[in-house]
Amino acid sequence: MSVQSKSSLASIPSVDRLLRRIDAGELSARFGRPAVTDAIRGVLAELRSTPGTTPASNPADEAAIMDHVAARLAEASKPSLRPVFNLTGTVLHTNLGRAALPAEAIEAVTLVVRGASNLEYKLEDGARGDRDDHLEQQLCRLTGAEAATVVNNNAAAMLLVLNTLALRKEVPASRGELIEIGGSFRLPDIMARAGCRLREVGTTNRTHLHDFEEAIGPKTGLVMKAHSSNYSIEGFTAAVAEPELARLCRERGVPFVVDLGSGTLIDLRRLGLPHEPTPMEALNNGADIVTFSGDKLLGGPQAGIIVGRAALLAKIKRNPMKRALRVDKMTIAALSAVLRLYFDPDRLVERVPTLRLLARPVEDIRTGAQRLCPLVAEHLDGIASVQVSDCNSQIGSGALPTQRVASAGLAIRPMSAGRGSGTALKRLTSAFRNLPVPVIGRIEGGAFVLDLRCLEQGDETAFVAQLANLALGASPAK
Ligand SMILES: *Cc1c(COP(=O)(O)O)cnc(C)c1O
């Protein structure tokens, strides 16, 4: 070790000395003294191991050391779960939290989490209540079902239905519907964990009524039909229509269960989208039970909704697993508020963000892109070009998997096209991801594309304001 670095080591201030500073006191008031002490120790350790470099060229510069400590504390206190701008073009993006809640639902949650509530308490007579009471009537009125309950998510709904009605029994399901939705959600696995034996029926592309006729027997617990999510089978195909399958199940005395996946409560043609099956239709077609998600096209909180025949729902509610899969008061408050909006169809689309975003006219999105283009370009001067471009959004979360919705956005292309442009593109996406409110886009045709369907005019100011933080220096982004 050189004489010089030895002397710089000697000039590093002590932890105690730094803790006595006024700015350390201010940091302690914000982050707590133990955290400040730890941060100071960390920064000093770095100084000792790399003298003459971080955080200050002069190790005796206490103010510079404390700036570093403050930055470290601020970074560490950022919540892990944070808002982002979803400009991927996938409106219901599972990895980005799916549906944004309507203001009415956010308000309802805020009201109920402040203190005690009548979650399972009957205010009329002071008797014990059932948390389902807050939702069941609404769900029955909206879907026409006899009874309803709500659990953690649709996967939980299926687990509960299968375990209640088909424990140690067989569940015939079409080979074309043995779905994997992502993560570890595979229908055959859920069935196994629910204690059911899957009985595969038909072939991948074709399943006929007689396949089910042969499969249903004394060991059958229920017959399951799953809405094809994330894929479509095209070409030489055949599936059994719901009414036919329902009739067969009724004749044989086994419940007919439909997993709708997204399960919109409105006719999507109202939004200019193709039709997506609704729980009402499935029930009209003779389904005894229908399950669907709360945070897909319904536009509410994460939840699994089970609607159907009262006798079957009574069994489902008595299953001890229901207790393990139940929803909490925040979900109930939010879902109830969202469902309330469905009773006012004329204002529904404007009030439910998921529907509003899906219904946004492409001209409106393009106008936004034109407004934003120069403002974004200003921050990328000399680094990347920015152009308004047409693109395609998708619904996401398995709804209308092959359907694309015309949209518009910004195509950002690094100037250094050709060799090394992959790195430049990566640097660009990383800089947007590292903004205070991270911006998530997608890479398409050599460009970083920001689909602006999910950036409404009211959010544009916040989006633009933070672009000054784009860290796009010559050095590679972290
Ligand atoms: C999304 C989906 C599920 C899972 O729903 P979660 O609410 O995410 O648990 C199950 N089945 C189908 C057909 C789906 O599309």
C-alpha cells in the first residue's frame, strides 16, 4: 500500500463522528438511526476498500460521504412493489398486475381498511354473518345465477370446485382444453392437487359428444370445460357445444362446470371487439357452475368468482378449503364497488379502466402519440430517433388470444443502427425501466415501441416530467 493511500485511510472519519452531524440527525428522523448507522458503515467500508475513489475523491469530505449515505438510504427505502407505466400494449398484463381499479373501487377499499367493518357481522341483529353476503346478491343479479361465492383467484376457484365435487373421482375434459396458462398453472396439475383423476377425452383438435358419452360413468365427479386461453386451435377442429354437453351431463346426473377464464360481464362487441363468452351465456347453455377471474375483463381486483346452482354452491361453501382460499375485506370492497358499476351500463365503459382502455379509439391514441413524440425526442437527442407508429395492442390474460387491437405509439430507434444496435436498444429499454416510474415497452422490429393505449391524456404530464431522469450517457447502463 502506498504512503498516500495509507494517509487517505487515516483521514476517513469515524462512524460516530458522522452520526453526530446535523444531516445524520435528519436522516435518522426519516429512516431510523439503525439504518443510518448501517448505511454509514457500508459507505465507509467501501471507502476503505477502494481508497481515493468512491464516494468522494477526498475521503475526508464528510458532506460528500453523507450525500452518498442519503442516496443509499433513499434507494433502500423504495418499496419493492411500485407503479409502472404499462406501455407493452398488453392491457391485462399478468406480470404488471392486470386490471387497474376504477376510482370507486379504490375509494371503497380505503374506507374499509381504516378500521373495523361488518365483514362477517349482521348489523340487523348482531349475529355472525358471511363475507359472501356482500357480493352474492350482486353476482346473482348480474349473471342470473342462483348462488355465488368468491375466492382468491380463478385458479383457487377451480381447485375448490374440483375438490368439492370430484374428490377421488374422475373428471373428463377435452384434450384440446388441457391448458397451461403460464407460471405453474396447468389444468392437469390443478386436478391432481384437487384430488381428482383427469380423464382425457377426444384428441387435441377434435372432441365429439360420443367421446364424452363413453367417458362419463359411475366414477365421474363432474365434467369440465375450459375456455381456451392464450391459444387457439385452428383448422380441422371439432369441439362439443356447451348446450349439448350440458344436456348429456344432466341426463347422467353429473355437474357441468365451465372455467371461463376471463369471463366478461358485457358483450365485448360494444367495444368493437369480437364476442367473448359470458357467464350468463354459459349458465343459459346449461352450465351448473361457472368460474371466472375478477381482474381480467371484469376490470376488478384479483379474485375467483364461482356462480351457479344453489345446491352445488352450498357444498362448495362448506368445503374447509374455502377458508384457506377466501378473499379479504379489501378484495370484497373493491369487487363490490366494481360490480355496482355494472348496474349502470351507460357509464360503465368510461368508469372501468380496463374497458375504457380497450375501447379507446385508435385516432385518440395516435393524437396522444403525436403530442408526445417531440417531447420524448427532446430527451433522446443524438441518441435515438422517435417516430409515431401504428402498432397492435392485445387484451392479455388469455382473453381473445388471437385478437389484435389497432393502436398507436412511439417507435424509438437507437442512432447507432447496425453493429452494436442490440446493445444500444438494451441500454434504451433499461434507461426507461430505471425511471422513477419505470416505463415498460416492448422491442419490435429493431425498435423500442411504446404502445400508448394505456397512457391516457391525464397521465401524459407525469410521463413527460420524469423523462429528464433518463440516464442515457455514453457509459453502458447498469
Ligand atoms: C386466467 C385463467 C385462469 C386462471 O385465473 P387466475 O384468476 O389468474 O387464477 C384459469 N382458467 C382460464 C381459462 C384462464 O384464462
